[in-house]
Amino acid sequence: MGIGIDRVRFEESDYVQFADRLERNLAALQLLLSRSGFGQQPRTLGAELELFLVDGRGMPVRRNKQILADVRDSRVTVELDRFNLELNPRPSPLAGRSFTAMSDELRGLLAVVAEAAAAQSARVAVIGILPTLSRHHLDGRVLTELPRYRALDHSLRRLRRQPFRICIQGRERLDLTTHHVALEGANTAFQVHLRIAPEQFASTFNAVQLATAPVLAAAGNSPMLLGRWLWEETRIALFEQSVDDRPDRESIRRPPRVDFGTQWVRGGPLELFEESVRLHQPLLPILSDEDPLDCIARQRPPGLDELRLHQSTVWRWNRAIYDSADGGHLRIEMRALPAGPTLVDMLANAAFLVGLALALAPTSHIWVESAPFEQVRNNFYNAARTGLGCLLAWPDDRGNMVVQPGSELVLRLLSRAAEGLREAGVAAEDIALLDVIDQRVRSAQTGARWQWRAFQAVEPGIGRDQAFALVLERYLELAETGQPVHAWPL
């Protein structure tokens, strides 16, 4: 985020100074947004892919720092838990073959990481939640040994003042408490970044909010946690609860740090940054040496390091990002999609989400004025719970919300997504990724559903624990083929 985290605990004066600097950052951003020509570069596509490290039995391997040292590539970083890594392909212009370029780069990075992992007796697993995880894998010792993660854990516990509670009801029920944030590392995602001009930001962000639910319904790949079958996208509930800094008595007064949002964006990007600052206390109050208002006065794009650092600890499922690169620009980070099952599956999910959002954005004002945001929020959680079997409310031509089966809605929306990608100049070869979504929905086989069916096929003969390990092993074998999940046999 531009600021090094070199300590774990902070004084009250640190929070006071950091809050003051956040206000200066917001004032600088407001001035920057009013500047003619700011953020007018062509749209770009970027991503982050989180992954697990496992041994030959499918159990997590806590050696991310050792593997990172062998990889020696700035595009690979460690994550919260010691069995996680993250890959960061370079952003590329959206027009043309951006999805192909991302696929090629990620394939190369995965190969390099896999080679380094093999030297540490580990393998790469790209899956939303690892089926073989158990409680003893997720104690406080699993946090990656970096001050940033220790400080994050300490600060969240400081605000929470009681154990974190995970309570998820799905096919089965999971109810537990934990004293650390390590459970957050039990989920991995494929996060997509879209650079967008300031004047298009609000309409595109609202369109992303609306589009996320049908895409998530078709993308589920995280159906279980700690031996319990829960939501088709259990990650959504797990992440929200595992870093919830609100004591139970305050939970109805303000939203959690991980949330879908509270309302449509009606002004512009500044209101999203302001909301993060107003609703959530700082976790990592570290100051940079930069005065953002001085940068504005000198006609230099400010880093806004404190604002970016704070924003990195408020995990909206769709999030506004400021970056000082290229004279300063804005991005929409789409965080809800799971990792896996294969590169083609993840890129198809991304193409569907980006294309649909771009297609919806020009007319978003129609349904923003008439569609209750709460219905769109409900869509998101319905899709996470039951995947293709969900019911979703969707605006008709006049903005009235009509409830319809999620699988049917997805099939109808694919042509809109293709239209959005085509108008953005995306090559026909990349738009063809949407065929993967079409076949996935028609076969009714997402990653989550494949895992459930595979488990049902083997569990009666070998027992639950061995079945989870066998399902993961078969998953990794099939993922290695590169064939999209709808084509996987049981």
C-alpha cells in the first residue's frame, strides 16, 4: 500500500494523527477529482489470484515465505496465512486480448510457483476453500510472520474485545469461536480490477453491484469449511465473520468491515472513500512522509498512502481503489469471485462480470432511481448461499424488480455481457469465454456442485475425512488438465 508496517501495537496518539491525515487525504482526493483530465487513461484489466499450498496428502503446507524466496518475482507475494500465496499479473488494456494476456501470464506464474513449491515438498491448489482444512491448521501460529499481519490481527482483536464467532447455516451448520483472524486465510479469491474514468465511475460501480449476484451464482467453488457443507460460496460468510471488528452489541449499528454495501452510489467515487473513513476505525495507523495537499499544490499526483492503507482494511465485496500510477487513476476492485477451478473458469467468470457491468452502466440511472438497493444486496447473499438454484430480483425495462430463477437469468444475461465486451473493444476470441458460462449453467455443474457430487459418490465407502481428501486429489488432477469444470467427470 506504499507504507511499510514495522510494528504491531500502536499508541492512541497514532490513531489521532492518522485520522487527521485521512481527512487531508480525502481533501486532496476531492481536489484531484475536480482536476480536468484526471484518470482519463484507457480502461485496463488486472487481477489478483490467491492460492493454497498443500502436501502430497492435500494438507496445508506452511512454507509461503520459503517458496517466495525461491520464486524471487515481485508479482508473487505472501498472504495472511502461511499456506497462502498471491499472484499479481500485470494490468493490460481491456481492448484487444486482455483476458488471453492475463491467462498466459498467470499460467507462467503458476508454473514457476509450482516448481518452487515442489522443492519444499508442496503443491499448488487453486480452490475457494481447501476441503482438508481442520481447526488445528488455523491457530494463531499459522499467520505469516510479517508485522503487517500481526498488527492486523492485534488491531482487529483490540476493537472486537471478544472472540470472533463463525456461524454459518447451509446444508449443514458450522458454529465456532476463535481468538485470531487466521480463519480469514481459509478462503482464496480471484479478484478483478477494472480501471475506469471518474465520470463513469458511479454508473459502472452501480452496474458492478447489480451484476455481481448472477455471476457469483454461476461461479460457486467454496461449498464447505472445516468438514461441513455450507453455502455454495461459503467464502462470503466466512470472510465477513472472521474479521468482524464489531462487538456483538454494536453489530446492528454499523456495517461490518467486509460487506456488500449499504446504498447506490449517487455522487461519485469520493463518497465510497468517505464512507470507509466515516464508518470504520483505522487498524494500521502508520503515517507516510508525504503531505497530500502539498502534492496537489505542486501539481503532482499524491500517493494518498494513508487512505489507501485504510481502504485496504475495509473489504467491500466491490471496492473503490485509488492508485497514483500513470498520473493517478481509479479502479473498481471486484472481490467476490472464488479462486478456481481452472484458469479458463476464472477468466470466464471475470469476462461475464466485466462485460455485464459495462453493458448495464449506460442505463444504470433508470434502476438506481427505482430499484431498492436492499433487493440487490439480497441477490448477492442468495447467490452465495444456493448458487444456480437461487432466485434473483432483476430490473425490467422500467427499472421494476422482477424475481426469476438464477440459472435462467444467467443464460439471458450472457448476450448482454458479450455486448459490453464487444463495445469495449475486447477481441472475439476472448468474448468466446462466455461460452464456458453457458455450458456450465446448462450442465448445472459449477465447482461447488462438482465437489458435492464427488463427495456423495465416495463418502459412503470410505468415510467423511478420507472423502474430503479424495475429492481434493481428484479436483487437483482434473484442474491440471485445464478443462473447465462443466466438462469434469465424477
